[in-house]
Amino acid sequence: MTDILSINDCYRLWKETEQNRINSSTYHRYRNLMEKHLLTYFADVKLCDITHKDINVFFEKKKEDGMSEVAMHMLLMLLKKLLQLGGTDIVRLGLEHTVHIKHNRRPVEIMQREEWEKLDVVLRKHSELNYVAVCLAFKMGLTVGEICGLTWNEVDLEQKTLLVKDTVQRVQNITGGGKKTMLAVQPIADTAKRELPVPKTVLKILLKYKKSKGYVLECKEGKIPDPRREQARLEKLFEGHKMRGYSFHILRDTFAVRCLQAGMTIEDLSYVLGHATVTVTAQRYKGFLEMTKDRTVVLKQYMDRI
């Protein structure tokens, strides 16, 4: 079978088998990735002619082009799927453990202490609606996508907890002949779903704007909160308080490092951030682990409160 089938043939088989098996937004995301990258590179190459070296060269090129590691892992998964549909033994081809797509990671950037202390003061003094997303990122470590996907159904103000289970992503809408981006709410991975305690600063602002339904971030009825709008609001906040601008991702990393400095274990931090494994968390913040307090100091802080 591999003697006659090409990647394009396998892609057509994939569309026939997967279109009604996975949710629409995921299907379109996978389809766009394959059409833009796999099909344009391998085109009508026969499966029997594709080598391990060809695949490594492909991913090295994507790395040089600046493709994210997440997108590259997704492409590798999709390529394996296409090859398997065509009857290729991917283990024999060497795709299970020998394709290296890991990037040289950039150092984690966080806010300077005087900057995060100033933002702490700002958030304690202000409880405007525009500050909701900032609080959820800076005080709880949520991603901007998770913040936009949060509804009041997931917020329990009596128990002072919230459930993180969805995220908002921008995907391509290919219906109607055009290719325009649209916002879509998607469930996060089961390993990333988590129930978190709500700290006082966040609780204060949530209590002020509590509603019975809808998204926590206000938007027009029927609309999905836009992460780009929240980033623009964040920039305006920093500008208004004469502070250096930061992204939501840096707020999340700053939160993580502060948790480590306060004595939180890497295992607990991994859960709070919704990482797939503790190894992911330890690898990302390994440069800050030596900054954590001595265990006896941390234990004394807790025991002094009892």
C-alpha cells in the first residue's frame, strides 16, 4: 500500500475518517496545520520514499522558521497519523523516539520585585471590571485563554474556589469559502483541569461583579471574550500607572516564581498551573528553584499560625 500512496492520499483518508469523530474547532486546526505545512512540503511524495532523514530535515526547517514547540509536536503527531493510515510502520521508520524537535528554551522572564509589589498595591486599591483578568493571571496563574473561557458556572464564591476547564483560542473558520479567524471555546486537557482556591484580592473583585451566568469577563451577548482585547486592557493598565508593560504570560510566570519563593512545592505548583507533568514545571522554573525558602523556615511560618 505504501508503494502507491502519497501524503496527499493519506490526508484525504484522514479527512474521511476524522471529520465527524473530533470536534469542529480541533478538526479545522489540524486541517490547517497539515495543509499549510505537511502537504506543501511532502506534497505527492510516496510514503515508501519518505525517510527518517527527510522528516528530521522538515522539522529542523520548521524550527528555523520559528514555529513553536507545541505546534511542532502537533505536526509530528499528525504526520504519524497520516503515515499509519497509509500502512507505514512508524516504529521501523524511527519516528517514536528519534525525531528531535525540542527548542533551546528562552530564559523565563518575570517582573522585577518593585514592579510586582507596585502591581500588588494597585490591585488591592482598585476593583474595576478591567482588572478582573489581571487579577486572575497575576494572583492565580491562569493563562489569558483560560481567563477568557471562565464562566460564572465555574466560580463558587461560597466555597471560594473556581474550576478551570476551558480555554479560548483563535482558529481559522474555513466555511463560506474564505479563511478568517474566529474565537472558539475548547476544553483543556484533562491533566490541566483543576479546582483552585480564590485568594482575597481576586475574591473581592469577583464578588463585586458576580452574575448568575455568562462569562466572567463581560462581553456582548453571544460573544466570546477576546484574549487580544484583554492584552490591550493590560497594556493600558500598565501605561496608566506608569509601569513597564508586560504580557499575561509574564504575569503567570511571575506568579509561579512568587509561589516557589513562598515555599510552595514544585508538585503543587504544577497542579496550580495545569501542567501535564511535574517535570514540565521543574524544567521551566529550574533557574528559580534555588530561590525557594529553606523547608524549616516554611514549616515554622505555618506552625506559628496554629
